Amino acid sequence: MPIPTSCATLVRMSRTFKTADYDATLDLTIRLGDCVPPDHLARFVVDTIAHLDLSAIYARYSSRGGQPYAPDILLALLFYGYATGVFSTRKIERATYEAVPFRFIAGDLHPDHDTLAAFRKTFLPELKDLFVQVLLLAQVAGVLKLGNISLDGTKIHADASKSKAVSYKHLLALEAHLRTEVEELFALSEQANQGDLPDGLVVSDEIAIRQARLARLAEAKAVLEARAKERDVLEQAEYSSKVQHREEQAQRTGRKERGRAPKAPTPGPHDQDQYNFTDPESRIMKHRSTEGFEQDYNAQIAVDQASLLIVGESLSNHPTDQHEVEPTLDAIPPAVGSPTAGAMDNGYFSESNIAACERRSLAPYIATGRDPHHPSWQERFATLPAPPADDASPTVKMAYKLKTVIGKAIYGLRKCTVEPVIGIIKEILGFRQFSLRGEPAAAGEWCLVCLAFNLKRLHTLLQG
């Protein structure tokens, strides 16, 4: 019986295909210049670093020791890695062997991952100055003319697991349990007949273990109580603002406002407050999109509305954005200039944040509530009402300001400026978790992320 011929075999018999000689391919000599064209991002990163002042980094190197890798090379590898979504130093090391752009940047050298990781951690403070220098280069190139900005923040996972956290309620119960065990062990050690102790039990060792645990719990307890005091101040201010707003509404309309009256905040730590032992400075934060809770940091950026370059960045462990306006505005380098107006969502709205913007001669445009997704045509084309009275509340004044022509123009650009930048960082580049622990280290890595984004954005702007 004849064996049937497959369709693939029949096609091969009727057509001539180009095939690969893999043995010969392995002997090919490839020019990196052919693989990295003149307008490639890798070349742009190398050329940009050549224009940066790295004297502060070079000054920290000792005159003794072996021959280290030049900081220019290590910086370029980190910048290009973070700009293309490669954040692991192990992956960057491997890429210097396997990826042409990385091999070009490394100059055919192969710094190991320990060298890259140590360099990144050591020189995090110097990144602030390099961030400013890149912005100044953008100004010289004519693509950055600081005007209106947009502020927004995002929650990014800390390098810590939720399983290594303890709640305040469980902490108190665990503390009481450990104290009871310590008392039992002390009583056991005072017994006259030590021969009745279980085999292998060393009372002094067991007491020391529990006392060490108690010391760690005491540290966690102190941190949670300090955080509770910060929260009490914020919640009390928010409560007072809501009460004042209701009273003003009642006086204006002559009738009591509908809905439940604001509930006074409960002071002190809450049972669900958590402390993480892996990264104590990170916090459990709620994600609006998923309604879930994760161990995070709160990362903030200020984006120039015209160029989409990040002109200011900050990071904290505050679960909300109420305290983030001033640190982010302060992070905008004076050498770059002063923005004229700032657009922010309702998470930033407060009387103190409005005052903070005005002190900096920045006109704030802050949403007073969540915007409806599909407003009616009557709402969209409604006639602008009369301006509010001078003694109106900040909420009423800001709501009117956002309805003006200039208010709609400035605030309307927020969603298409700062939100896409955050989306690119998290979705395109894939930066969703810090590699370093502790708030200062995480803040330095966030600066590195923003600097790398600016390099990639500047490269795009100059190509246009």
C-alpha cells in the first residue's frame, strides 16, 4: 500500500524556498553599526550621557583599587534598560551578551549583575542632578518650554509580601501571648528541680527569642501609632471641611442639606492597620481599579502638558494624594522654570493644596468631585453661571473655575497628558514593582524610572 504524500511535501516539491545554513550563519561576522542605526535609542542614550556632568559620581571613586567600569557605561546600561522595560540587573547583564543594543552600550564589555546593582544603589542620590540635566538639555533643544502641568500619582508594589505583614489587632494579641509565654518560662527557670524540663529545652534561649520578637513588635506598634497620628490630623481637617461646606450650603439655600451628616473620625490606630516586616516603610494601599489592597508606595509625577516630559517626581508611603502636591511641585527644578497652571484630579482637592499652589504663583485647576463619564449635552453646553461670591467656599469657587473656558482647556488636557505617561510606565515598560527596599531607595529608583522615560520621550521629540 503506498504511503500518502502530505500537503507540505507536495508544496516543497512544487516550490523552491530560501533556506538557512545555520552552520555557516554561526561563522558570520556582524558589524554592530549595521544593527544599531544612527537614530537608535541606544546611540541617543550614549550621546546624551556624553553631554552630562558626571563629576559628582567620578569624585566618589577612590584612587586605589582595581580598574572599575566607567560610570558612563553603567549609567547607559541602566538608563537604556529602564527605558526599554529591562529593570533586573541580571537581565541587563545577560543582555550585554545576547542583545545588540546592550552590547553596543557596554562597548563589548560585560559588567556582572552585582556590579550593576551596587552601582545603582550607591549612586541613587546623584540621579536627582542627572534628572535636572536631562531636562535642561530638552530646553536647549527647544522641546521643553515649561507652561501648564498635570499632576497624578499611582500605586506601585513594594519589594515586600503581604504575608510578611501584621495588623494592629493581631499585633496586640501576639504581644500579649508572647508576654505570657515569657512569664511562664521565667517561672519555669526558677523551679528547684530543673530535671523535669523537656529534653532540648534551654529556657534562657527561649526567653531571648521571645524578647527579640517583642522588641520587633514594639517597633511595629510605635510606627503604626505614629502613622495613626498623621492620619488623625488629615481626617480631622477633612471632617471640618465637610462640616463647614454643609453649613455654608444650609445658609445659602435656607434648608438643611440632604444626606447623612459627616461622621467624626475615630482617633488612634485601627484594627486593620498593618506593618510589613520586609519593607517597614511601605504600606497597604487600596487600588481604585481593582478594589484590592497591596503593599505599595505612592509614586507621583508632574508632566508638562506640551511636551509630555516629566518635570517633577516624588514618592511617599501615604495611601492618599492629599499630601503629595507640595513635594511634587517642590521637585520641579527652579532651573527649568516655574509652571503657570496645574491640573489635578479630585484626590488632590483641599484648601491647603489650593493655597500651596497659589503661594508658588501656580493657578490650580483641581476637580472637586468625580467627573461623570457621559455628561448630557445640556450639561456640556450649559451657560456659565454667575461668578461665586467672595465669601464662597473653596469648593464652590473651584467648581466655577473649572467651568470657564480656560478651566476646561487646562483641566481637559490632564487625561491626555499625565495619565498616558503613567500608562506607558506601567503597561508598556512594565514597571510595576520596585527592586529596592525602603522609602529613600524606592524614591531613588522612581527617579531613575522618570529619568529613563524622559530620555525615551526626548529621543522621540527630537526625531519629529
